[in-house]
Amino acid sequence: MSLADQPVPTRDELREHLVRTLIAGVVATPRQGNLLHYRRMAARRPDYLFGLELERDWGFEQIFALMVDRCGIDPDPAHLYGDDTIDPDRTIDALEALAGRLAQAAERRETVVLATGHPDGLLPVYVAVGRALRARGCRVPTPASGWAYDVRTARGVERREIRYVEGVATLATGADLHHTHDADPMRAILRELSDGGGPWPDLVIADHGWAGAAGQAGVDTVGFADCNDPALFAGEAEGKVRTVVPLDDNVLPDHYTPLTVYLLTHSSLID
């Protein structure tokens, strides 16, 4: 069944779905992991900044307050272990803001770059958005395809390259697509474009370091982030990232279908 044939959820139906599938509400993202990531971002560890050069003094307390406000994590500082939360209404509000930007991109027939560090979960969302934008006359380029670099992993050093799946940039080794926080692949894409490899993007739709590097470069950037990834929300607060949709970014891919239908319908990319 195509997305155009899927039922369009109401806001209440989408909220119920988000909570039922753990995309929002009580999520399977451990509270202790969230707090650890906030401390690492406060320490300015590069893997937790996603390519952003943040200007404010983001200490742990400021990051915690930001995530309560932007994401809806449990505001109780004594909650140290167990599951954390994402406010589903914040998810839907941000999704509607993202829909408005997609509608603008379609109306203007913009050049849009799509990329994900979560191909195991979010890739179908990006593929659907890319198809809808191309159908409305947008250009969805694939710059720096095949660009490669070495990544140190638990198994040693691996060579990874940019691979596009239906116009969505991912990071790959052989037949495997990888989860990544790295900003270097997006920097490579933008470097090729700035060197004359294609038109500069009007919009980037991404997550993790793909989004952070684009926002840092001044590209209009929208995307998705989990409650353990505070950097993009800080980038949003500083005006480097336009819109960040808070959600669990690694549930079963099919669970994102109602969210995708809602997004494309509200952006008038499907009827």
C-alpha cells in the first residue's frame, strides 16, 4: 500500500500511535544514558556536538533544562535510572513546523539534501519525503557519493563511504549501512557543493552530525533527534537549526508510517 493510500491520522490518533509504539511518551531511551550524554555534551566532546560550534555556555543544568523544554524529558532531577519521556505534543508541534517548511520547499522547487545517521529506523521517512519533493519539482542531489574515510570502531579501523539510498545519504561499509553521529560526511557533501559540484542546498533534512554540520554551515536545516541527543536542540535554541522533531529515532521502521503520512499530508505533498 502506498503512502497516499494510508489513512491520515488525526492529531489525537497520531498522539496515541506515538505513545503506543514508544516513539514518544515513555520511551525506551534509558534515563541514565540521557544524563551521561548531557554531561558529555557539556564537556564539549565532539561526538556529542554533532558538528555544531555552540556559542552559549551549555553546562549540564542548562542542557537538562533545555531538554525538559524542547523534548519533554522527565523534569525530576532525582530521576536517575529507568525510562525517560518525550512529550508527544512537542513531537507533533515540531512535525507540523517541519511540514510547513516542506510545503515551502515544494512551492519554491528548492534543492534539498537528505541524510540520516539512523538508516535502521528513520530511512523510510527520508525516502518518502524525498520522493514527494521530487514529484513536486524539487531537486534532490547526491553530492560526494562514494566519498570515504576511516573510522575507528571496536573491531578496529573501518573504511566507510557515503552511499545514497533513493537520494538519501547514509554511511556504508560494503553492504552494511551504519548508525553514525559523525559530521565529517556532511562536511564532505558541502565541500563538494561549494567547490562547484552542484547547487548549494536551500534545505537539508537530516539528523545527528549530518544535521549539525549543515546547520553550522548556515544551511537551512530541519530534522529529528532523540532525547539522548541534546546538541541539535541546542543548535535550534541558538538559531543554527530551524526545527528539530523530538522522537525515539530507532523503533521499527514501519512504526514511523503514520508519522510520515501526517507529515506529508500537512505539507500538502500528498492529498
